[in-house]
Amino acid sequence: MFRTLHAVRFLFMGPLILVVLVVINVMTSPGHWWVQWAALGIGIAWVISLIRVLGALVVLGGIAALIAYLRKQQQPQQQPPQPHP
């Protein structure tokens, strides 16, 4: 569970870290784009985090659907109203 929470946090922090690195790159060496290698690594980690979060959402959705199905099965079946002659 903690891995998923860290993955959610990284989905927001990864792009912010990358923006800071781009600013540092522009300020220190504008002719040489070394930030592309950091962007590659952060991008790979970001995609892995996204897959982890989406997998957790699928599992939670499946559990919610199972609970809804079981609750529906436990409710007594209502009979349709009979028409009056």
C-alpha cells in the first residue's frame, strides 16, 4: 500500500522536479541540454508509477464491484405489483 502512495506522490512530484532541473540547466549551461538524460530517467520512473497506480485503481474498482454485487444478492427480491382486475 505504501508503494502505491509513494507512486501517487511521484506522479505529482516527478514533473515538478523535472521543471526545476530544466530551469537549472537553462541557467547553468544553456547550450548543452544535459537535462534530457534526467528527463529520460524521470519519465521511465513516472510511467512505472502510473502503471502501479492504475493497477491499484483497477483492483479497488473490482473490490467495489464485488461488494455491490454481494449486497445486491443479499437483498430480498421484490415482486412486481399485481394489476387490479
